[in-house]
Amino acid sequence: MKSKIFASCAEAVRDIPDGSVIAFGGFSAIGAPANLLKALAEQGAKNLTCVLNSPRNSPNLPAAAPDIGILCERGQVKKVICAFTAPTRLSQTMTFAKYYEQGLVEAELVPQGTLAERLRAAGAGIPAFYTPTAVGTELAVGRETRHFNGREYLLELALPVDYAFVRAHRADAFGNLQFHGSQRNFNPVMATAARTVIAEVEEEILPRGKMDPNQVHTTGLFVQRMVRIPPPPEGYWPIPPKRADE
Amino acid sequence: MSDAKGLSRQQMCDRLAMEFQDGWVVNLGLGIPTLCSNCAFGDREIIFHSENGVIGYGPLAKPGDEDLHLTNAGGQYVTLQPGAAIVHHADSFAMIRGGRIDVTVLGAYEVAENGDFANWKMAGQKGGGIGGAMDLAVGAKNVFLAMEQLTRDGKPRLVERCAIPVTARGVVKLVITNLGLFQITKDGFLLREIAPGVALDQIKAQTGGKLTVANPLPTVRLT
């Protein structure tokens, strides 16, 4: 079998064509594939649809952790599908929002659990599902709803993607992945929804047989490409927000 | 007479947290609600659930002791309690929609007398920030709100009908503000407890929508 291990993020993203739909794992900077994101910015693919929790990386943006604002700045993004299109506090800024407000980038705002389930459904071969989330809100206007057992539900479509960029803590050469802490978040779900999964891996990639099968979070069946990444630079990790009573 | 400030944000959360029962699974929204994790629960065991898949987190990590791969949904570095587990996002929201969360405490811009509330889009804003709020609002067994009585420009946040786009309809049960504890009833807002030093007239003047008042009206329990 051809090796799944690529020497660099640049090589792993080299053939991604214009118009691709790409999911980015991560919740804030944690579990976010920052190295693949930077490589994609340098690669220059355009007209992209980006699927991710938030176009902003962190409540308090760490200087060294880019968000998809860097793709917007380079004119690579057509559309973003996400759970936040504006910062959650007036004091915060979001590079993406500037492009969105000017109409340069489209956005589809999706509740976070609906986003996760649309990805899960795509990965599980389920084309659509009904959810109680967002019933009675602006998001449901003009859309199909249906009653089950006396409660109203909203129809949501699966969200298959061409590529998923994920970040894992540990991997073996088959592509089996392990996540650490809350880094897991969207990563395993996005991996199932993608035709091609590219994983950036924090630790040295283990030979086959060196990972306990009982400790695999995402099977290598889903993973096509992997890159070992260097330790994050100083200032990468999110700065926690101020306490609400400060 | 000038208006009383009422409760601090921590006191607001301390009061709401008294409603949490032993064994409850609790999800806290951004901002004021995060302070509920600082409360003293005595011999009640509370299990904190976070949208990003952290089940059973404990106190905030001490500076220098943080696991940089481990935050709650508010971006705070947390510790794990014995028995904690990590799941992926689809499982985390299966717990939310599947009815495994006993209470979510959320912040809000507005809450209406019929239990509608709005917390994802400010007036005039293009787009917004939904995050997990819409899923939590329809999935949690109880929706509590922790919010200031007035907006920054002095308008009531407790209103007859929400003027901005809602997060969910008819789901809110309990609201704590700096001025008091309100329950949503079929007759609108029921003021159950009043903050120490606050006059009832101030609450009447600063509440939109229908207000009824418990009789007798105790001050907000703080311990």
C-alpha cells in the first residue's frame, strides 16, 4: 500500500483544486489544523467552501494561531458554513466578518449541533434528518418542518465535504488517529464526512502495529494523508477570556 | 432615589446554582454563566458538560498547570474530575438533543414573558453567533438565563416580546438578574426573590412585559 505519510503540509495539500469543499476541525485553536491551513493559504486554491465551527480561532486570538481569515484575505474563500459569523462580544474582531459584511464572502450560519450532525449524517450515508433545533427561529423560515409525536422538527441535509483537515495527537502509519483532551471535538466527525482526510499529527507517526487498537479514535480507513508537524510556536495556544466578574 | 446595583455576577450565579440538584448534568454558556462553575455545591455532585465534548470537568486549571489541549466551550483551561470523559462533537450534541442535560445556563440579550429568548444576534447585526445555544435551548430539560436587568443603554432585557431574532421559543424557566430571581409562568414574569437593597418599584420600572410578584417576597438567598 502506498504510504500515507507526506513530508510536508505543502505536499499534502498540493493537488487541492479550486472550488473544493473543505472541513477544518478544531474548537478555538484546540484541535485546529493550523499547519495545513497555512499551507493551503500558500497553495492558493480559490473559490473554496470552508466548513468549520467558527471562522475565528479563539475568544482571544493567539497571534501565532491563524484562522480562516488568512484565506479570506487572499481571496480564496467563496463561502463559509459555520456556527458563528460574528464575534460573541462587541470588543472582539474577526477577520472573516469584514469580508462577510462587505458581501465578499458568503456564509451559511448553522447551529453547532446541527453542523456536527450534518457531517455525521454525510459520513454515515444518511442524506437528511429532522432536528428540533432552530424550529421557530429565523433560520427555519421557508424551510420544511414536520411533526413527530406532537413536536415540530426541521429538515436538515447531510453535509458531505471533499477534504477534511484534522489535527491529531498521535497516529500510526495506517492512518489510525488518537486525539488528546478537547482536541477531539469536530475532528473525528469531519473525517467521516470527507472523501480525502489530511491529518496533521503532533507526535512522531508510529509504525503499523504500535498503536493499541483499543485506543484508536478515528480508524485509518478514513485517513488518506498525514504530516508530522513541529511543536506549536510561542503564543499559539488560546489566551483564556477574562472572567465574567472581572 | 438612585437605582440599586443589586447582585454581583457571582452572586447571581451562586443563586442559580442552588437550583442544581445532586447528580445533575449542567452545561454553562459563555460569559456570566461560566461563573456557575465556581459555586460551592456542598455534598451535591454536579457534572459539567461542555459542547466541545468534555464531560465532567472541574475547577479552572491553575496558571502553569494547564493542559493546553483541554478547555471548556468558553475557552477556559479546566481540570477533569474523577470519572470524566472526552467525546466528539456529534456525541456531545447527541447528549444535548437526546435529553441528557438537566440544565443549561445561558446568557441572553432579551427574554420574553412567554419564555422565548434571544442570544445569538444583536439588533442590526449581519449574521451572528449561534454556537451551541439553539441545540441547548431545545434539548436541555431546563433552560435558565443569567443576565443583567438592563441593556448598556438602559432598556429592559425582560420584555413582552423579543424584538431581535430568537434562539428558541417558550423554553426559559428561570431568569436571574442583578435585581432578582424570576420564574416564567403562564402569567408572565413572576418575581420570586428580590436582591438585597433593591426596591420593588425599581424592578417594576425596569421590567417590560407582564410582572407578578410573589407574596411574601423574600430577598435573594445567598447562602
